[in-house]
Amino acid sequence: MRINIVSCQMVKEKSLNYQAEQVSNRAIKSPEDVHRIAKDVLNLDIASEEYFYILMLNTKNGINAISEVSHGSLNSSIVHPREVFKLAVLSNSSSIICIHNHPSGDPDPSKEDIETTSRLVQSGDILGIKVLDHIIVGDGRYTSLKEKGLM
């Protein structure tokens, strides 16, 4: 019988220089900061398909990394906790913020968005990686599930 010896590592695919006065020292302080990144860096406000990203944060809410978790279709994207937290663990993140877009332009959360967020919060609690918020972007607007009391 052969047993595979394996290792797992995170590979930086690219790096972006993001100079925003409002997001000082790369620390996330509000949903508005996340919305700016979603628009300026990820271009989610103009995407024609649904994308799901996570911002991986250190203990001071500084951004360790950003990762695309899922690229879906016009109105859905499959998101599983395993895929969400894999890179968060590898990047030594203490918390994450989820971001996805609604190509329809309406940033109101669906029942599935709320259920997915609930599963991610529970999974994060088990792993010791807090889900701070889930931001939905659409048509120049956003909805914070935390601000709406939905998580």
C-alpha cells in the first residue's frame, strides 16, 4: 500500500497597490470600507455574474489577503464553508468578511444568503475564525447583514 505524503501551501497569485484615504493602514473599520474595496479592487458593482469573495483579516482588522471563493451564474453561487475557511486558515487570519454581488443590482439578501451566512458563522466559531460581516453589493449600493441584524 502506498501512502501519499502531502503538504498544503498558499500561493500569492498577484498583489495590488490600493491607496484609499478612507481605508487607512489597510484596516477595515466599517461596511463602507468593504464596499469601497468591492467596487475599486474587485469591480463587483459591474460584474454580470455572481462572485463570492472573502477578506481575510488579522487581529487588528488589517487585510491579510483577498480570495475568490466562488464564481457563479447570473443569480447564484455555490459557497461551502470548507472552501471559505481553507485559505483563511492558511493565511493565519483571525477573522473574515464575506462579500458577494447581486448582478440584478438589488443588494437585499435572499433567504439563501442568510442561511449561507449562518452556516459560515457557525463554522467560523468552531474554527476560531470570526465572520465579522457579509456585504452584498449591487448597483452602487450595498447591504451589511450585520447592520441589518441578520447574523
